[in-house]
Amino acid sequence: MPILVCGSLAFDTIMTFEGRFADQILPDQLHILNVSFLVPGLRRDFGGCAGNIAYGLRQLGAEVAPLAALGSDGAEYLARMRELGVDTTHVSTVAEAYTAQAMIMTDRDNNQITAFHPGAMSFAHDTPVPARKDLTLGIIAPDGREGMVSHAAQLKAAGVPFVFDPGQGLPMFNGEELLRFIDQASWVAVNDYEGRMLCDRTGLSLADISQRVRGLVVTLADQGCDVWENGMATRVPGVKAEAVVDPTGCGDAFRAALLHGLSKGWPLARCAELGNRLGALKIAVRGPQNYTVDAALLA
């Protein structure tokens, strides 16, 4: 039974600037800003929340079906997903748009300048949640605004329990809209900063939110995560990574493990423990979809 992953598919272009942004920008000239950075280091990764989560689920041996949109340049991404054994039935191609793209430039102090082009992601709402009887679990991950709203309502109407993972999309919604998402969802997953923003916009505490859903997970980077159920929190300790190379996609790896555990009926704390392990594995590898899961972790 596949897990439906509603979210974005994107190309991540990572550029490395060997100097410091601060040395190139004159504070008193910001009104006529005109700068250029030489970036000797460049790489392109497959990314996007739906793609990253689907990759993690396949590493764990789970069946997964993304509900997402690619642009006219997405053939390579589509072929990759099929090679991984991902069900691409519900991945649409928008001929008049490019695939969503994040262009990230990092300086020697790890400061970043990012430009994001949503592209085909903006058309996600054109593909509805499929009427499939074999869908028993889903996730609403960051995507086009209309897509997140419509897909959450459709999953609720279909009786499919899902995780609400607003991520970077959280600022797009006001308190009333976020309350609607929470009341439609079965679980909520956020990081610490997103958790504080969610509370600020809804007027609810984390304890309050956890009493409106089956469970709330708040990730805390290397400190692990807090699992909230019925107003009570349990700390699930973090897992020390072999190396800290690239945090891109760690949250998506965690969510893949969370979904995998939920699909098997595990207690939420056990799902989160696997999430911490998968996040530690991913952070030691460059790129969001280049880590591998061995038999020891699965055991």
C-alpha cells in the first residue's frame, strides 16, 4: 500500500563563493546594490520535499506515490524516480513551466543567498488526490499554496489520515488557515522554529495542538525531537552523526522515517527514533538524495 506524498519536486543548484558576502556589500550603497560573485564550486541535486521524502521511503523499502508537478525540463527527474521504484502515476508535467528550482549561494562563513523559482509547483492544485482504495496514509509537505489547501481537504474527505508538514510554506498561511490544516490532519510535524510560528499564528500552545491531533512532532536538530501526545511531551534523544557535511534534506529524511513507522502502526516515539537515525545518516552525505540505508539501521 503506497504512501501518498503531496509536495514539491525541485532541482537544487548549490554554488560556493569562496569569499564573504559582507566584504562585497557596502551598507551605505544598498539603494543601488549591484554585485557579482565568482562561484568556482557548483553542483545540481534532485530535491524538493516530495522527492526527498519519496527517496527516503524507498530507502526504507516502503511503497510511495508522490502527488507533484514537474516542468518541461523534468524528464530526467521522472526517469530517476522510476528507477528508484517510485510510483509516478500522479506526477504531472506542466509543459509551459520549468520544474521548481532553488538556487543557493553559500559563502565561506556559511551565509546563504537563495533564489527560489516555484515553476510547475504553482500548478500542483490541478492534480487532485486520486480515488485509490489502497491509500491508507499521506503527507501534506511544502508545495504550491492552492495545492496544499486543496490536497489536505481532499485527503480529509477521502478518510485518509495524513501528516501536516508546513515547513517553509508555513508563512503563506494565516492562523485560521493553519487551524483548518491542524483539524484536518492526524499528525503535525514541524521544527522548533516552525513550531513557535505555528503557535504564534494559531494562538495555541504545543500542548493544545497535540490535543487536536493524534500526535505532534517537533524536531530539534542534533538534540533529537519532542513527541507530543494528549498534551504531554516526550523527548526522543538525537543520534550523533559520523560527520556534519550537508543539512539539506535532513528534515525530509526524518519525515520519510516518520511515515514509514506510522504505516507499520508503530508508536509515535519509535517512529521519531528512526527519524533521528535517518537524519543523522543523511547529514553526513552531500545532497538530499545521496545517502543509503543499510540492513543494520532497518533492523
